Amino acid sequence: MAKDGAYARTATDFHDVVVADDPGAKFPAEAGRYHLYVAGACPWAHRAMMVRALKGLEDVISVSVGEISAPRSKGRKASLLRRS
């Protein structure tokens, strides 16, 4: 938090990308190298899945879709719904 009370966002560390059409890239698209975990409750999950589709990485980046539920007596429970 800044001295004036405003929220001060820290610099991010993630600026590299997975590239489908450049085999010499730092993170080349290689089947089996990457896996994406998403949850329906996450507001960023839809965006991540859209970018994966728009960039043509669906055959390269596999996905697991999970959910988190909160039963009344035992806290939170995470479960895997689908893996592709």
C-alpha cells in the first residue's frame, strides 16, 4: 500500500508466452509439456481457456477442470471434474 493509502501493485514476473509457430522460442509449444488447471469458480479460467483456443494450443496444452466445494462440516474439498 502506498503512503497515500492507494493500492500499489507489484511488478509481475510472468511475461513469457507459449508459442505455437516458433520452435526456437523460450517456451515452444510441445505436446505433453504444459498442463492447465482451471476451476469454474475462477474468474480467470474462462480467459485462459479462450486464449488457449484462440492461439491454437488445444492439442498442445492439456486441461484439468476442477471445482472447490465447501461442505458445512469438513471445510473445503477440491475435486477434479474433467481432464483432457
